Amino acid sequence: MSEYSIYHNPRCSKSRQTLQLLTDNGVEPEIVLYLDTPPSAAQLKQLLSKLGISARELLRKGEAAYKEGGLADTALTEAQLIAAMIAEPKLIERPIVVKGEQAVLGRPPENVLALLSK
């Protein structure tokens, strides 16, 4: 099993570019197709901790589900935002690359280079 994993959407160009960047650098990550198997609340909290960001920062604000769900409401709690991402995993910003206790968003894909050098 690889020490790296990528929360990947094969239909997303940035996700594909990030995966390619990893493989070009000799990394064969575990691929997590998070749209097919969404993370649990505990897994999402763990990812947020590794990323060092809030649930709001991980939301894809351009998605219809963001607007339809009223997720711009600043009164929503972390737990409510996490629940929304679990219910609609396309709301999760992608790709997320994890190595041990650290993670980065592959936007831009070059962000993952910081993980490769650790």
C-alpha cells in the first residue's frame, strides 16, 4: 500500500493533472474515488485537520448543491457543513493528496510537490 492517497475525481482536469504529477514523480498513490465512496464524518474531520482548514474552506462554492443547500449561510456549523459534504460529495474540493499526517489540495496541482519533498 502506498504512503500517499489521493481523493480523486477522474472527470476533473485538476485531479487528473495532480495524479499525473504524482506518477511522474514515482508515486503510485492509493486512489480514493470519493464520489463513489464518500468519506465518513470522522474521515472528513481528519482530512480537514491534516489540511489545516475549515469545512467551509473545503466547500466547492460553484456547485449547484452549494446554492441549493443554502451553504453560504455563515450561521451553519462545521458539523452541518461536513454533513452537507457527505450527503453531496461533489461539494468537496478536489483533489486532496494525503501523506501520513499531512495533506494538501491539488489546486494548483503543483501544491503536491511540497508533500513529495517531506
